[in-house]
Amino acid sequence: MNTIIKKTEVNNIDLEVIKQASDILRDGGMVAFPTETVYGLGADALDEKASAKIYAAKGRPSDNPLIVHVADVKQLEPLVKDIPDNAVKLMDKFWPGPMTLIFEKSDIVPSGTTGGLQTVAIRMPNHPVALSLIKNSQVAIAAPSANTSGRPSPTTAQHVENDLSGKIDMIIDGGAVGIGIESTIVDVTVNPPMILRPGYITKKMLEDVVGDVEVDKAILGKMSPDAKPKAPGMKYKHYAPKADLTMFRGEKDAVVNHINNLVKEGIAEGKKIGIIASDETFSMYKEGNVISIGTRSDDDSIARNLYAVLRKFDDMNVDVIYSEIFEDDGLGQAIMNRMLKAAAYHVLQV
Ligand code: TXA
Ligand code: MG
């Protein structure tokens, strides 16, 4: 398959590009497009054959359901059995935005889109290109992150092209995304609502709107092999770079010294080594391939760079990656959730 790649500006959208993509979606094809979190791989959520193509292109396990993207609440209504009060409050505050809600699904949503579940995940993205595509096509767009299953999520059109070129009909290149980490998933079929995947919208932000919010226990800490997280995707090894990644916890100078020593040893053994530093420590690393993931004074910068840094180390073919650890509160919870998975929970105390 020849993948069409078309660029558009975000604030001056090329409607020809949107029209071409809309035709593909209405014909049951696949289009990758930017959202504010990560790039999504879209197809018609109500067409079981179309969503089946997404699983094949990504190599995604069939029990891992897709998120359905809508442009307004009118488009949501026919997809769900009811809209609980908590959902109304959260939608008012955070939509369009990086929050996905789980509802009881209506009969028109095929179980091929929901991985066989009776619930459906729905999100209204806050990105002009995504919203324009949904409105123009009038399609509720099922869209997982547009990466090959198991690889870091794509934050640029180039990342999508690297993974999926030749496997999908079209990529809309709207530049680098703003947030860089996937949406927070909140189950509103239960009371209190429960976070199934941490994301840009933090527990505290949700609690300010609806009071108590729980977190699915299965996703906290290292997951046991028989754990059943309520978001099926959370059980898969995910976000992983090709090289083994180890994180080091401890006082700043001690961590830097320890990593410098390991790098020296590794280089002596002929290994190519990647180091995930922060702006604060970047210049303290003496050898190895050092990349700063962002500044500790701004978690947003770390979220934005995270997946691109993991992909850069893949491109460089490093043998191992050593990383500093980051704060585990606020947005840091989502960052550490992704990094710990990328590291297969390999954390050493220095
Ligand atoms: O920010 C995002 O959410 C991005 C952009 C493209 O919107 N999408 C995204 O999709 O991250 P994906 O497929 O990579 O992750 C979807 C997650 C999976 O962990 C899946 O198991 C969970 O959502 N999920 C989907 N439907 C669900 C449902 N009915 N119940 C529980 N979890 C669900
Ligand atoms: Mg994903």
C-alpha cells in the first residue's frame, strides 16, 4: 500500500487535506492524524471491518480496545447507554482535552472496536486538525496511538511514518504534538470514578471537579503476571525502546557519579550506551550518548520529549540505556508510569 503523506498547518488548516482524509475514513480506510497528546491511527469506529484493519496495521492484540474520538457531545450520545453526572462534570471541565471516559456502550458500537467489552472509551481531542477531521468526515474515529504495538507512542508524523508507512492509507502531518503523553483514562461507570491510566489530567485535577477519585490498583507498581488491569492495554509491555533501560534512584550527584562509572565500564566492554539526563545534569555526564529529556522545573517538557528520546536511542542502536528517575507526583505520575514500563520496572537505588 502506498501511504499518502500530507502536511497541514494547525492554525490554517488545509481543507483539501482534510477532505481527502475524510473520504478515506468514510471508505473504511485508515488515516493517522495529530492530537494534542500523541498521533492517533484513525478508522471508522462503527465499521467493524475498518477497526479490524487498525489491529492488523499495529500488530495489536485483539483484546485491547480502541478509544473513539468525537467532536461534540451530540456525537457521543448515540454511542453510549447513559451519561452519568460525573461524566457531565468532567466533560464540561476537560473536553476537548486529554481525558478519555469509559461509558457503557450502546448497540451501535461494534464489539470489534471495544475488544469484546460492553464498555466504550471516548475522548474529545483538543487539536484543530483532529476536530476538523472528525467534523468533516462525520465519522466517530477509533484511534489508538499510531505506533507499532509495543513501541513508544508517536509524537511526530515522522515517528508514524517510521512504524506504519506502507501499512496505512494516509498520514496527516500537523507537526509535533503539544503534550506528548497519552490521555488520562477515567472509568465513570463506577462511583467514585476510577483512573485506569494516568495521563496529563492528574488525579488532583479530577478530584477538584468530582470529589474522590480512585486509581486502578493493578496499574500501581510492578504488575504481577496474572494482574487484570481494567484498561486491557496496561498489561502489555509497552513504550519500550529496543535497548534495556535501567533507572537510578538517589541523590543527584550520587546518581550521576554512579551512571558515569557504569558508562566507563560499559564503553571499556565495547558497549554503546545511552543516558537519559535532565537539563540540570546534562553537562555532568562525561561519556556516552547523553540526551536531556527536559527540565525538572517543568514536567511538561519531560512529557513532551519522553517518547522522542526513547525513539532516538532506538535509531542510534545503543546497547543499554541508563536514566535518572523523576518525581512521582502530579504529571510525574504519568511520566513515571510510562518510564517504568519502558524500563520493565528495573530501578536501582544508588
Ligand atoms: O491520548 C490518547 O488517549 C491517544 C490519542 C490518539 O487519543 N490514544 C491512545 O490510545 O493512547 P491507545 O489505543 O494507545 O490506548 C488506549 C487505552 C488502552 O490501554 C486500552 O486498553 C484502553 O485505552 N481502553 C480502551 N477502551 C477501553 C474500555 N472500554 N475499558 C477500559 N479500557 C479501555
Ligand atoms: Mg498506545
